[in-house]
Amino acid sequence: MLPSLFERSDGQCLLYPGLVHSFHGESESGKSLIIQVECVHRINSGQKVLYLDFESDVVSVVDRLVEFGADPAAVAEHFRYVQPEVRPDSVAERRAWEEVLSGTYALAVIDGVTDALGIFGCSTIDNDDVAGWIRTVPKQIAARTGAAVVLIDHVTKDTSTRSRWAIGGQAKMAGLTGAAYTVEVVAPLGRGMRGEVVLKIAKDRPGAVRPHCGSFSRRDRTQEAARIVVDSTGESPTVSIGAPSFGGGEHAGGQDAFRPTNLMQRVSEVIEKQPAELTKNRVAEKAGGKRQSTLLAVDILRSEGYLETTPGKSGHSVYSSVKPYLETDDPKSDRYANPGNALRMD
């Protein structure tokens, strides 16, 4: 299965349809905001979004969606907001809950996992309780509606005891069928500010996202998955979801990151021949080679400014060449032709 939602600027997506994910971080880390931005993208493209909110209120959430570019008419048609105050699968609420599950959604958000567990009478630290809730709610939503389900959750305040998963039992991580991301603040978010957060992938059960992420950290077993800039300094806020840095950092073997320069040149040539026509997957098919390595080649070229993306007719990003990549011009390639090493013939 390939991810198809929450697209970075290089065309790589981070969420899988029909699977359960987690975005977890400290308070005011922007975890709800960044998934609400994805809600805006889905709503404006005519796809339905389900939002189960255990922490905020409908006015605040809808105001945020509109502030970040959602068409109010599209919100009214495609955004379903639910604020459960009792167990949604209780006898009194079962009919309404079944009606929710009978819909089809591209994205479903459960904002406030701790409070959600409380409403269900579950302990956040009891793994059996957590596992049972995950089966009953997020997995049911994913299976019945086809949505990419995202749990918005907190992490422990004590960084010395913090794990890769959200606060509470380890079952919160074990029960995820998609990917888990920690949200870390680089620069604070706020009105009139230019903030930045980093998404780090902590789990990727299907395995199609990690190959397109940054260097692996042995300390916490994460990789940088995206750098998100929220710029609220202008008249309207803007959000950019950038690719991670592929150079430097902590590498598993202490060596430089793998750089498939031969594939990078082939990718560059393919895109030069068909500018603004090919999605990332189509580029990989035409360039050949091992799929994961070819996709990595696309990511590196995009992050280094050789490629740019624009929205395609299908809604997915298509690639164009900014400048050609040649192995002979790349000092990190074995085929680098350094002019300084040429013999003088005069």
C-alpha cells in the first residue's frame, strides 16, 4: 500500500488511506493545526472529512479551516464535525454512531485521545484498555469508511522518559496500522509569527514512507519526515510542508547517506523529456532501477533544487526540471569530473 494523503512539496505523501496513524507532541506544538491544514486540502478538493473532537469546539475548528483557506461552502458540504459527550457506541448513541460509520471519508481525525479514552471509560496507561479502544473506534472508522485516520495525542512532559509513542500505554503505538509521527517545535507558532515544526516518523508499518525520510537516529529510532513552516506574518497564513534534509545527521553506519547518482541522472533526463506531466510514481517507473532507490533519487533532486513540483490534473504533484543533473558535475559522485585534475596539454 502506498500513502496518498498529507503531501510534501516534493510529492511524497505521509498518510495511508484506510489505516490508523498518530500525530503526537507537546501542547502548542501545532499537531492539531497541521492536520487541519490537510483537512482544508481534502475539503477544497471535494473529499469528505470526519472530525471527532474531544478537546475544542466546532466554531474554533471551522474558523481555523476557513482562516487557512477552506471554502466555507465546501466546509458546509464536505466537513462533518462530531463532538461526542458520551460513548458513541452506547445504546443511546448507537444509531448515530452507525450513521457516522456508514459514510465514506478521505480523512478522519480524532482530536484529543486522552479525553476520548476517558469517555469510553478506558485508562490511558492500561494496554488492554487502549488496545480495545483502538479496535472499537479508530480501526472501525478506517475499515468502515476507508479514511486515513489520524489520532491527535500528547507526549509526556518529561523528555528524559519520553518514548516514540504518545503518553500512556505502549499499545498506542502497537495498535497503529499506518504511520506514527512525533511533532517537534523548531520555532514557535503564533499570530504574526513564522513558526516551524518537524515531523519525525516513529513507526511505518506498511514501509513506504521511511525510504523517503531523513537519516535514522539510533537514539529514538526516528527519521525526519517533513519540515513544516507556518507563516502568519502576512494578511493570510500560509503553510508549506517541505521534505526533510537528506544530508548530515546521524547515520546508522556513520557513513554518508546513500546517494544514487546514476538514478538521479536518469530521473533528471526522464523529467526533462516530459516536463509537468509525470507524478513521482510515473517518474520512478520510467527511470527504472530499484523502486525505493529511484524514489529517493527524486526526493534528493527535489530537495537540492534540480526539480520543482506543480499540481497535476489528477490532484497529485507533477515534476519539472529546474536544471539538469549530471553525475560528472556532482562532487559526491564517483563519476565527478573535477576540472582541477585535468592534465595541462599546452
